[in-house]
Amino acid sequence: AHVSWLKVVKSEDEADAIIRGTCFDLRRLKRLHAEVYITDRVSGKSVWQDVVRVPYAPPDLPKAVDQAASEIVTHLNESVRTASKR
């Protein structure tokens, strides 16, 4: 999935928002856990967030990471489409 309206800049001072996240595997549960947060750079207020849990073993961990990233991009695109209709 491709997000065409998102532009990565060289420094935080040029950004409107900051994207942060974590991704870790819960081996005992055979699950990958990924969290992404977008916050307004100036106010620090939350703009958008997502949490994705993907089973793995099978698939292998790299494929689970790719699947989690793809789901997050899909969710973000859906949120933007919904917001633009308002």
C-alpha cells in the first residue's frame, strides 16, 4: 500500500506531525504487536493511532511484520478517506 499524501521531511521543525511506534513479538503467544501514533508536532496532541496484532509462526516473523505494516497503512488511508468526506 502506498500513502501518496504523506511526505517525510529532514527535521522535526519542518514537520506538521510526528510518527512514532513500536513493534515487538510475543513469542509465547505467537503474535506480533505493532502500535503507531501520529501526534501534532507543536501541541503534542494525538492525531491518529493504530494497534495491530498479527499471528506468526506461521507465517514467519518478517512476513508478519510486513503484514502489520500493510494493515497500518490501510487503516490510515481509510481514516483519511473518511475524514475527507466530512
